[in-house]
Amino acid sequence: MHINLPEKRYYKIGEVAKAFNVNTSHIRFWEKEFAIIKPKKNAKGNRLFTQEDIKNFKLIYNLVKERGFTLEGAKQKLKKNPAGLFSKQEIISRLEIVKAELQKIKNQL
């Protein structure tokens, strides 16, 4: 899944929810369920997600939504081999970006 977010230091919860095509309550729920997501909070209590949080969301989204893991299954998978999952997810993300660029070039021909 290719996430369309601009390069920024922090993202608001609405931006993250829109990028993943889920509700903000879904983002809050995953935050509570998965310890790897640790957003910063400003003085008002608004959540501010970092690039690392976005990477973690991509990984969770891939496991739960695309590969059909249960939440418990996804948690166990993350505990078992987090480094391997991150590298695989990174490779998939990069390949999707390359694919999108090639599609653009093909459409221009």
C-alpha cells in the first residue's frame, strides 16, 4: 500500500486516518493496542505522529488489513521478528513507488 503523505516532522491524526482510509477512532484504537505506536501530544492533547509512527502503521495495516491477521496474531508477529517485518515492508513500499512511477511513464507513452 502506497501512502500519500507529504514529508513532514509531525502528522495530525486526521491526516494519518485519511492516508490509510480509516476513521480517526481506528487510529486511536491501534495506538492503544500496539505499543510500537507512540505519538507525541501537544499542550491541547492532540496526537502528533512521526515518520516512525507512520512506518509502524504501514506495517500494522499490512498485517491486519491486507494479510488478514487478527490483532493478536499481528502483535505476536511483531514480537517474533520485528526487524524482518520492517525490512520486508520497506522493500514492498519502495517497489510500489517504483511501480507507480513506471505506470506514469507508461501512461505518458
